Amino acid sequence: MLHAVIPAGGSGTRLWPLSRATNPKFLHPLTGTAETLIQATVARLAPVAALGDTYVVTGVAHAPGIARQLPDLPDSNILIEPSPRDSCAAIGLAAAVIAQRDPEAVMGSFAADHLVRDGARFVEVLRDAEAGARRGLLMTVGITPTHPETGYGYLQCGATIDGPVRTVDEFKEKPTLDVATEYVRSGRYLWNASMFVWRVDVFLKELHRQQPELHDGLIRIAAAWDTDDRDRVLGEIWPTLPKISVDYAVMEGAAAAGLVATVPGDFGWNDVGDFHTLGDVLPADDAGNVIVGDSATLDGGKPEVLLHDSAGTVVVPQSGRLVAALGMRDVIIVDTPDAVLVCPRDRAQDVKKLVDELKERGDSRI
């Protein structure tokens, strides 16, 4: 069994105005069912991680919502960051706390806001990754590319170690389309989904080698975590920790040292990054229209969404009003009580620009 760690941070700016800083995308039901993304994440990890060995690392603002959505998760397993310090501090905190409780534990880190279609295959891949981790490797779960994708980083794979386990020679940044096409054609590259499996002692040793300041701070915090001194130590040390991603802080250097390996995953993964993606992965009607969330009826039995002569349209009805569209093709309509978004599906990635502009204005609706 693994100790499962679920970093739950960020606001999902490309899913604005549905996803907000105080109500981020992982708290929304974007799975095609009533489950929210974080609930679905915990459910698919259940075959490999007991609930008592499942941890969520999140911020102060999100902790109450997570506790409500995961009522059976022990309160002590919600690790609250005083402020965002990027993924290495979040994942490293969990590793250090777990090591205090179980020094020989194998942990896996899985984002709260990803979608996985084939849960059984996902578990099989994790078993292979766990076997590599028990050998002392820092394991990633790479995603077998289905197309050239410029929005993801890539893992450059090397020699086969055992079964499906392959070395990771290098982490690659998001490529241009031509480079991504060559990556996929070569068969040597996987998408970097930021899923990790490792022994906590191995990870902490490598963290100490590459980021001694970050390592030492996290160890001091973890030593006080289950004591009355937690808040004081956390408040003193946390703001001083380097703000850096786990890829940059540990994994890239570990790969150069031959310590990183991967298992390819083909379990229907998607990071649900924008509304266009939701239109591709959620159930659609015969015209390719997708309605996100509960779209049953308004009071009086009137339809919440009325589409006529429209195709490929993604509608997110969140205000309780009737949303009607006529003659629309490949557009996104998001209706919330205080903001409405309308844009072409091929501009879904640019929604972040609107959020950036609202931030500059000091607008609270982000």
C-alpha cells in the first residue's frame, strides 16, 4: 500500500469564472458525474492507499471545502500550508511528515484536478511504479502521448530497467508543435503528468543533496507537526522556504544522476486545463454540445440550457438562469452569478489573460 499525497493548490485560471481562487476547479464536479475532481482522485487511489494513509496538502482558504467534500479523511491528514511555496515545499512537507510517522513508507503524489478514465489500468501502472520505487528509484508516471501536445512537458526516456520501467534521461519543457511532433514520432517521449512515486527516505535524501535549505526547513517543521509547537515552527520557517517546483528542485537533477525512472501510463488521463478540454472529455449530445454540471431543470421544469442549431458548444450554467444559444458553433458559454464568459473554443487557453487583467485592476471576481 502507498501513502497517497494529493497537492490541492492553484485556482485553475483557464477555467474562470467557474474556478476561482476561493473555489478552485478541484472542488467542482467536472468528471461527468456528481463527484468533484478531488473526490474522484481519492476514490481512484482507494485500491492502493487506505484513507488513513491519504494526505491532502492545501492552503488555508481551501481546507474547509476539502474537509466538507472528504468527510471521512482524518483531519490530521489535511496538511495546511500558510502560504503557497510551489510544489516542492508542498510535496516535501508531506514526505517529511510521513517519514516522521513511517520512515520506510512509499508515497505517491497525484494532483487533485486530473481526470482518469480507466481506474483499473491506473492501479496496474501504480503497482509497477511502486516496484521501481522500492528499488530506490524516484519514479514518475509518464503518459503515453496520443498526439503532439504543446501544452505539456515531456520525459525523455532511456534504457529499459525491468518490465515497463525505463530510465528518464531528461525532463523537457513545453515544446513547439514541430518538436512535439518529432517527440511523438520517436516513441522515446512521454507526457510529464507530475505523478510521482518514491520511498520517502530516498526523496528526502535527494532533496537534501540538491536543496539543503528547503530540506532542513521541512524536517524542522515535520518534527513539530504532531506537537503543540506546530504553529510557531510553521509560522517561523515556512515563509523562508525557497519557492520552487519539485521538477526543478529535485527531479531534473536526480534524472541527470540516473536516479529517475518512469512507467508509461495509458489510462485515459487528462489534466482538465480549460473549457475546450472539458468539451472533448465529457459526454456530448449528437451535435457535440456539452453541458457541464447539473443541467436538469430550473424551477417550474423549464430547461436550464436551451440550444438550437448549435454544435460543439460548451455550456457551464451556474447562475440558475436560463442559458439559450442560437446558431452557435464551437463556442464556450460560462454563466455564473457575477460573471459571464463567452469565447471561441480555440481561444480557451487565453482565458488566463482575462484573469491577469482582472488581477491588475484589483477585481475580486477571480
